[in-house]
Amino acid sequence: MKRVTLELIVGIFVLVGILCLAWLSIKLGQMELLGGDHYQVSADFDSVSGLKKGATVEIAGVEVGQVDRIELDSSSDRARVYLRIRDGVKLQDDVIASVRTSGIIGDKFIKLKPGGSDKLLANGGRIRDTESAVDLEELLSKYIHGNVE
């Protein structure tokens, strides 16, 4: 009887340890199991060259969300980017989203410039004003070949 009790206590201890490690890895890996405290908005861009899923979304240099996914909108042949924004961050319906690069050859991210409207974007809303990524290769090609407009 004493040996069964000892084995039961050790088993419970090991189970609690595994649960603690699982919780710690989820928190450190910034994973979310049940959706978390975010809402989703989308924006259509002419080009999102270099932007990847998981890229940061910033307002005034502060991270407020992430790029959830990127799809091609077949009706307009534009890139539709879905953004996950933290619940505490309120976006006006006239916010401007632009694809930017951190540094000269750094990663792409979405920069949001707040608008002045009183109306807020709700979950599933769409950002209407966007600025696409500057394609450095295309720009240099135009300059070299003398096709600058």
C-alpha cells in the first residue's frame, strides 16, 4: 500500500511538471490556443513584396499586432493582408496602412498611421487607405534604363 501511494505521488508530481513546462513553452513561444485577445482587420495592397505571415504591425514604432495571413484577391488581383490587432488598440476607419522595411535590407512590416475619424474599425473591418511596398529592384531598373517617370 505504501509503495502504491509513493508511485501515485510521483506520478502526480511528474504530471504537474509536464503541465508547467507546456504552459511555459506556450507563453515563451507567444502561442495562443483559443484565439487570444485580438481582433482581425484586412487591407488590400497593390504589392506586398517581401511581407510574410507573422510580420509585425506597428503604430508609432510600437508593436500592436501581427500579419495573420496573406491572400490574393482574385476579383481585383490585389494582395489582401489580414492583420491581428490587440484588443486594447482602437483603429479609426480612416487609418492608413503601409508596407515598410526596417533598415536597408531588413524585414518588412505594416505601419499604421492613425486617422482622425470618430468611427472605429470593428472585428472583420477593412482598411481602405493603403500604401504598397517600394520595390527597390524595379526602382533601380527604371533609373538605370532611363525610364523614370
